[in-house]
Amino acid sequence: MPQKSPENQNAKQVPDYKITQPEMDFDDQTPEAEKENPCPDCGVKKGERHLNGCDIERCPKCGHQLITCDCEVQHSERLPWSGAW
């Protein structure tokens, strides 16, 4: 161990620690896995339009939560579930 300098005579010697994190495996994030990720509120599959009253669905006009915005949106304009939010 290195000697302590006079001004550090009362300092404690602590061992060096190496902090490591486990490797993350992102191989399970395949397109197939994403397709199986249903909307957490209404349960539709990726690519399907949300069910009426879904809390997750966004308004295609203003981007806010569809059930709380005042925009008039036709069913054909509604956004499908993207698989992420």
C-alpha cells in the first residue's frame, strides 16, 4: 500500500471497487415480440385501432389523450396502437 502523506495521516485507506453492470440482452426485442405487446389499457394488438374509451389512445389532431381532448375525430382517423407509449 502507498504511504500516506503527512496531511493524510488520519485518512482511512479504502480498497478500490470496480462497479459493473450485467450485460443487457436485447435479442428478445424482435418485431415478433413487439407485435405481441398489446395496448395496456384496451388490449388491442399492435397495428389495430384502440377500443372506445382507451386511456392510452392519442388524438391524431392535437396529440393529447383522445378521451380528454375536444377534437372531433372520425373512427377512420383514429390511430392504431404502435406497441409503445
